[in-house]
Amino acid sequence: MKQRREDNPETLVYIEQMLGELGKLAKKTDNPLLAYMIQMASEEAKDLIEGKRNH
């Protein structure tokens, strides 16, 4: 089944916000790799929102 790609900017904003919250939780668990990976995903979402990256 082919999935439809969503280009809704509000979806990316929501994802970025949720990643921010997850990042805070990950830092509290003293797991630096997990916190780093979440931070990188958050940065990617921000870049997509700002149009700095293509899909």
C-alpha cells in the first residue's frame, strides 16, 4: 500500500515541538546518545519548517 506524503507545515511544527519535549525527558534519563539523536531529529524538523532542506 502506497502511503501519502503529508506536506502540512503544521504537522512538522507539531513534530518539532514533541521532539523538544522528548529531548527534555531523554536528558533527564542520563542517556546522552538518545538525547543527541532526538536533538538531531528536532534540528532536521526545524530545517524543513524553515525550508532549508528538501524532503
